[in-house]
Amino acid sequence: MDRWVGKVALITGASAGIGAATAEALVREGLKVVGIARRVEKIEKLGEELRDAKGKLYAMKCDVSKEEEILAVFEWIKENLGGVDVLVNNAGLMHAASLTDGDTEGFRRLLDVNVLAVAVCTREAVRQMEARQFDGHIFNINSILGHHIFVHSNFYSLYPSSKFAVTAMTEVARKELIQKNTKIKITSISPGLVGTELFGPMKGKPSADLIVKVMPKLHPEDVANGILYALGTPPHVQVCELTLRPVGEVM
């Protein structure tokens, strides 16, 4: 990890859960971390708690469903920190509805955050890495639901579809980066159930409440540790897909 000290990481959805845990882990490793989210005050509080760490956490307000706000963040990073070296596409949401009865606006919001924002952030990060000829690393926080549909549910909506898109997007980007003759890495991290706020919109739905209450869960720090592992591999090693499950998960 020594080669990443002083480098710049951008983390979307950094106000809680996996994003906050990853921001803390990278700051403690000595990186300059730009954490973005709508609830910027939570990132600012985390930054205060990390003020004595090796690196530094910068908090910026950003709604990743709005391209102009994403572009403004990348421009700020370019002007003030030089450019993005590590990107963690973590922001994501669920929509509390079924696919056959859900509302179009909910579908659109989910795809804007879970798919389009990932594509826009990846494009902008690669542009900044290429401009500086830096072999950076991109992480897409995926899900086991981006590889298999395990159980019937009336609340998944387009969430698995969005994560299948992330799986495909990661592989498409990997091959494009090879064609561009870069050594930029891209890694999909696919956790099972993680104890975060993701299931918050599902509260009150019996099947969702049962999953959250009964099923074994990972901690956000477990996913952050997976990111540190992949980031710390030698330059010639690429972790393309990392699947993390809590012991006892049956999905």
C-alpha cells in the first residue's frame, strides 16, 4: 500500500456504510480521500474524527443522479488535488417496489444512481488517469445479486438488474482499458448481505424485515478490507471479481 500514500481517492456514497468504512480505511493508509454524498455533514464529522490520521478526508456534497454535480466534483479534484487516482463507485440504492407494480420514477432513480452514475464516474476517472499517464484503480461495489437471482422477492425491483449491469460494465471497461494500452485496474466487489442502511426503504415489508433480522451479515469494514486487499496487489496482478459472503449465508 506504500505506493498509494498521498494519492487521491474518490468515494461515492461516503456518508455511511461501505462508503464511510472505505473512506476511513484509505485515509488511515495515507490517501487523500474525497468523499461525496448528499448528506455531506456525516462525511464532515468523519473527517473530524480522522484529523490525526496519515491521510485526509475532504467532504463534498453531491447527488450522483445529477451529472452536472458529478462533473463539478471531478473538476474540483483536478484543480485542487491534481486528479483521481482511485475511484470507488459505492453509491447505490434500492427501490421498495416490485418490478411488475413499481413506479417509473422509482425505476429511473435506481438506474440513475446504480448504473448511469457508475458509468459517468468511471469515464471521468479514466480521463484524469490517462491525462496524467497514471495507472490507477477503479472499484465497483457490486452485489451477489449482480451474478445470480437467488430468491423470490416482491421488493427487489430493478436492483438485481442494475447490479448485473455493473458486472457487465466492469468487464467492458476492463477490456477497453486493455485496448487503450493502459494498466489501469478495475475490480468488482460483490458482497452478500451487509449490515448497512441499504435495506432502510424496505422497512415494514415482512420478507425484507425477516432477511435483515435473521440472515448472517457482513460488516462494512469487511468490504473495505476487500478493497484494501485488491488495491495492495502488485502492479501486474488484477483482482477482477471479489465475492464476499458472511459465513452461513445460504443465498
